[in-house]
Amino acid sequence: MSAAVHTVAVIGAGKIGELMLSGLLRSGWPVDRLLATARRPARAEELTARYGVRVVDNLAAVEAAEVLAVSVKPQDAAALLDEIGPKVPAGKLVISLCAGLPSSFFSRRLPEGTPVVRVMTNTPALVDQAMTAISAGAYATGAHLALAEEMFKPLGATIRVPESQQDAVTALSGSGPAYFYLLVEAMTDAGILLGLPRQVAHDLIVQTAIGSAVMLRDSGEHPVKLREAVTSPAGTTISAIRELENHGVRAALLAALEAARDRARELAAQAE
């Protein structure tokens, strides 16, 4: 059965939930097949005005939708599941967009047999360039994974990973856009230091980043080989790379991603 015939309820339509709503609508998903819930009335009015979706309470969403996409903050998930758990039929697909929370967190609070699919996407969904990782949780079948893929493919690329890898995915691609934005910010400041106007430095860096990303994606070459192609003997690039290595940039990235992974695990522990 095509995913587009399903009614999807985004429960807790904050930033990530809104990304999902807007992406589905851009892909042609019928607005009458989408529902949302929001804690604040002002937020509900905003979602309806912006997207035309019907905003209902949590229990009404559970009753009306075939697919429940839960995107509340991790610390709010237990209270939500305590509220809706007794009303969720065992066969209804639950998609978790809650960073750090394993599918077992949901399974313990939902009727036995409820299929759970854990999903981690990122903010480039706003421009249909997301990276979305999908994992089968308790009782989820290949058909459930295929349905989740069909829902998230309009937002960008999808990949299936074992759930044991989801905390690493959160650290790498879930938080990943922020690392690139920080790098662009720092390089822009460097360009200004070197005498370039801010907008010129920004434009140079952004297009360089886009071009480099496309080359990584489309060339099939290892990043080391692509880097070496830019790095001439005794040239400007190797001088810059030496300074990056002297300042421990590679080690800092390794430590940063480990910290992000560990924080995802802490969120899961705190939610319990």
C-alpha cells in the first residue's frame, strides 16, 4: 500500500516535526492526510495558517492517523506515551524522531506488538537535502521501514542502519549541519582578517563548500585523494593544513563527535 494513502499525525510539531510536515507537503502529500499536535494554542494557529494542516489534541491524533510521528523533546516523551499509550492499537506504526531515545523506550510504554521505527533526520530537510537514517525497532517489519523511507525520501537521502548505530548517526549527521555552519563562520572571519569584505568572503566559502560537497558525492573518490589534488608541494594549501594539524583540528572533531554521541545517550537515560 502506498504511503500517501495513510494519514500521518506529527505529534509535537516543533522544529523537527515542522520539517517533516513541510517536506511532505512539498512532495505532494495531501494536506487532508496530515495532522499535527502542539502544546501551545498559538503554535497550533501558526501551523494551520502556514500549512493548512488540522491541529488536534494527542488522543484525537492517535484515533485518526495510521502513522504516528512522535517528535517531542526526549524529556517529554515519557509523559506523552503515558497519555496516549493505552489508546494506541498494537498495529499502528509509530515513528520516533526523538533524539537519543531507543525504540525500546517506546515499546515499554506501548501495547505489545506496536511497530516502532527510529528516525534521525537533519535540518537540510528545509531544502530537500536532508540525511535521514532509519532503523527498525521492536516489531517493525520491512514493510514498515519501506513506508518510513517513502515518507522521508522527499526530504533528501535516506539510509537504513542498525539501531545500535543511531547515537553515532545523531552525532555525525543529526548535529552535523551545525559543525559546517561553525566552520563557514570561522572561515568568513578569516577572510575578513585577510582583507575581504564579509559578503565576498561568505560567497566564496559557501560556493566552495557546495562544489566540494558535490565532488565528494559524485566523483566517487576518497576525500584524501580529492584533498591531495588541491595540495601542491610547498604550496599554500599544505601550509594551511599544517596549521590545522598543529592546532589539533582532526582530534577536536573526533572528541566533539564522541561528546555528541555521549550526550545522546545521556538524554535517553534522563528520559527514563
